[in-house]
Amino acid sequence: MTLYLNGRNLLDSAYIVARRPFGARPGAPRWMQAGLQVRF
């Protein structure tokens, strides 16, 4: 049994990922994921 936790942009920072092909694109929003994996 494994418990896992993932997070992305936890401080909710505003940043630009790319400027092409159609202008500035913002970074990922605040995101968290938790789960439990069970193997038999």
C-alpha cells in the first residue's frame, strides 16, 4: 500500500510559460493531488 501526494504551483505564482505561437501563455494553476495505491 502506498500513499502519495503531488503538488504543482503551490504558492499560486503568476508566470509566463511561452510567448509563441499566439502571445503570452500563463503557467499552471494551483494543483494538488493525493491518492492511495494498493497492489495485490
